[in-house]
Amino acid sequence: MCSSIPASLKVQNNNVAPIFIINLLISDIIQFCCMIVLVAKPDWKIFVIFFYIHLFSVLVSVGFMVCIALERYLVIAWPLWYHVRRTIKISLVVCVVVWTLPLVLLLLVYFWFEFDESFIIFAVFLLIPFPLLIFFLGGTLKSLSAAISVSSDEKRRIVGILVLVLLIYTLLFLPNIIWYLVEEARYNDTFTYLTFMLFKFSPLADLILYVLIRKGVIDKLLASLCCCRMDSDDNSISSV
């Protein structure tokens, strides 16, 4: 079925829906505001409130990162289904779900679970997107290898975005998952400091993702890297 889809349909729908990007940026802005308040060292009640708001916005940003990766996968692997099902109504419903689930999770943790039990719950919530991101990248690579109608530049751009999402998640959130699951890691001061420092870089990483999603940025970056490699090869040949 996918092979019968014209190339224009595949290329035309390859842009990530702006609504997911906008919501991702909103969650990042909330994180920045909360970090400013937390750095100011307010009294304990205000600190706890903004701590949970910050955690809530982080979980929301994770959800929208998964949405972005899922949409990239659907554009290539299931272009006809994506073209038919992609509506503003569905996008809005997905956004409501992404904003609601972390809120429900935090309320359950706060009112129903013990402090130690919350570690496992947050670890599971953060761990679920990891295999999904790997699946989206693998499925996209498999579909791209058979999609001869998609240009090489377009393939590089889509794969570059998915690789970046997976890399951001691995570097910034995987240490946090380990910190939640492994009790010995929570007693290691160095690992704890490194984990939460990387955790706070999430909004900056999302900003880089937003810039690279813009069409042409990855192409220019890859082109410059290729030029640098060609120049180095020419210099090595000339020196010989």
C-alpha cells in the first residue's frame, strides 16, 4: 500500500505539526520559570509547589517529544493513513492527553503513594518512551530504505531529527531513570549532581531540536560536515 503513494504526498506531509512544537516550547518556558524560582531559594512551601510544577512540565515535554518522533515515523511508514487521519481535532485531543497524564500521575503520587514508591513510578513513566523512540527510528530507517521516491536530502533530514530526539532522551533522561531505579546511585553525590544537571538541560536541548526541525538546517549542517571532510581528504592527498 505504501509503495503506491505518490512522492509528492510523502514529501508534502513531512513537516512536524506546529501544534506539538508550540506545546513543547510552552512546557520548556514553564521549566525555565520554575528553575528561576527554585534558584532564588524561596520558603519551603513555595519551593515544593514550583518543584512539582517543574517536574510536571518536564514530563509534558517528554510526551511531546514522543509525539514528534511518532509523527515523523507515520509520515514515512504510513503516509496514506497519516494524510487521512491528520486533523486539528486529533492533534488537540493528543495535546490534552499529554498535558493531563502527567498531572494525574503527580496527583496520584502526592496523595496515594509513599515517597520511596514515587521513584519507581517516575522511572517507569520516563522509561516507557525509550523503546518507543528506538522503534520509531528503526521503523523509519526500514521504510526509508524502500522509499526510493524520497530524496536523499529528505531521508537525511528525517533520520537526523529522530536520531537527535533519541540522543537527547538517552543523554538527559536515562541517567535520571537509573537514579530513580538504583538505590546506590541516589547515594552517589557525583552521579546525583550530574543527573540533575543534565535534567535541567532539557529545555535547551528542546530548543536545539526546534531549530533543527526547520527545513534546511540539517541539510546545511550535513553539507558543511561533508565539505570539511572533503577538504581534509584533499589536504591529506596533497601532502602525500
